[in-house]
Amino acid sequence: MKKKSAAMKSPSAKPIDPNRLTPSQAAQLLSAAAGVRVPLEQIEADLAAGAPTQSDGTINLVHYAAWLVKEMSRGH
């Protein structure tokens, strides 16, 4: 039987909104999706290097992914 995610275990848990992720949530989500640890420090370094954020400091996952692809094409 599959394990339930933390959001599924507790009916009061808020689902993660991929349009408004904290840097910590982004690191956790990307780590889970990639199967390798994505450290919070990497997300913070990307933000310091110009990765897009919203006015409240949250990250839109699609915009962040697009920024990463653009940076990779530049050789960064």
C-alpha cells in the first residue's frame, strides 16, 4: 500500500500552491520530484542571482523553472 503524503494525512493541512512557494517549500517539492536533495541554500543562491519572485517573496514554480532553463542555456 502506498504511503499518503503529509497533506493527505491531515484534513486540516493546507495543500502546497505551486504558484506561491516559500523557498523552503520549493526545496522540498523539487527534492521530492527529482529524487535528489535540492538544498534550501541552492534555492536561496538562485534567488540572490536573480531568479524571479513575487512581491511577497514567494516563488512561482513555472517561472522559476523557466528561469533555470534560461540560465542553463547561458551556461550558468
